[in-house]
Amino acid sequence: GAGVSQTPSNKVTEKGKYVELRCDPISGHTALYWYRQSLGQGPEFLIYFQGTGAADDSGLPNDRFFAVRPEGSVSTLKIQRTERGDSAVYLCASSFSGGAGLNEQFFGPGTRLTVL
Amino acid sequence: AQSVTQLGSHVSVSEGALVLLRCNYSSSVPPYLFWYVQYPNQGLQLLLKYTSAATLVKGINGFEAEFKKSETSFHLTKPSAHMRDAAEYFCAVSAPHSGGGADGLTFGKGTHLIIQP
């Protein structure tokens, strides 16, 4: 079956521009996570959706970052007034949250964002 | 709050030798613990996970990890390294929710495993 997909795979933009990164989770997965991985570092949690609502957005670095998931499936991460420090690989993951116990997060291939 | 420390940004072992990748965690609640592997130009793949059941967890590709609460450790081992094990390995922790599911993962900085022929 199809895994988590992310588009675009690569995005090059100029400082100050606006970008949108898209994530298509595995069908039926109710939880969706965004992470950011800078060069030589582990992924850093940004935001977590349960259905349409953001259950935890404590990892968003500042108000230039925003994410939506209007229908509880596809999610878009939006970055305004991009800065060179935003350059990283942005990872999306999804999981099925139902009942007790842990549900594995499945990761997409990521979007590599480069801000010139 | 949670944190993860992976000792050694690079570990080099000979093919056929024991692999030991170290991970220590900090968590204010009983944690869930994970090891992920990232092969070059590929996405993160789950190797194994600890969710408060058996303390010795077996994963894919012959890897296993032991949860030691007294040492706050979750080291990853494999008895005999293969060339195909060369990759980046990440330890991660999350806090469980009372109603099921879990928070976002907190990752360590990763350990690059090098296999010498």
C-alpha cells in the first residue's frame, strides 16, 4: 500500500518568500506529525495533529510557521518570510491512533527546503 | 520534558563484530522508546520500540535493545555486523497519552554506523 508522501521533494526559495510543504498521510491514519531535520542533527518535533485539530504545536519555532489539516487527511506546513536558517529537511509522519497502546509513526521521504 | 543523548556521533566496527549503539534518555513519565534507522537518501524506518512490556525488545534485521530503568538507558545491539547495516541510527523517546497514542517524538542527534570490511 501507499506510504506517507510529501511534495515537493525539493524546494529552493529566496529569503523572504513564502513556501508551502504538503504531506499526504497513510489512508486512515488519524494522527499526523511534522518534524524538521537540520544537517547532522536528529529530527526535531514541530507539530502534531489528531484529526483536524493541532493537539500539540509546541515545537513550532515562531509565528512564521503554521500548519493546517482542514479535512483530517492532507496537511500543509506553511512558512512565511523564509530565512536562511529555515533550510532543512521537513519530515511528515502519520499513525493510526485508536484504543490503548502505542501506534507506530510512519515517516515520509521528506521535503528538502533550501533558502538562498 | 524529555531528552535523548546518543553517545558517539560515529561508531566504526568490523564486519562480523558486535554492534553497540548507546542511548540514554530523560523523561518525567514512563516513556516509550524507539530506535529508527535512516539509510542514505531514504526515509526513517522503525527498527524497534519499547512500550512498557518486555524490557528486551527484538527488532528487524537482527537488532535488539534492552530497556534499563535504573540506568535510564536503551542501548541498541546486534551480535554480528553486516555491510548493509551502515546507516544513521536515531534513538527517540515519547510520552504516552492516557487515552492511547503518544506525543511527538524527541530524537537524539544520531549515530553514524560505519562497517569496516
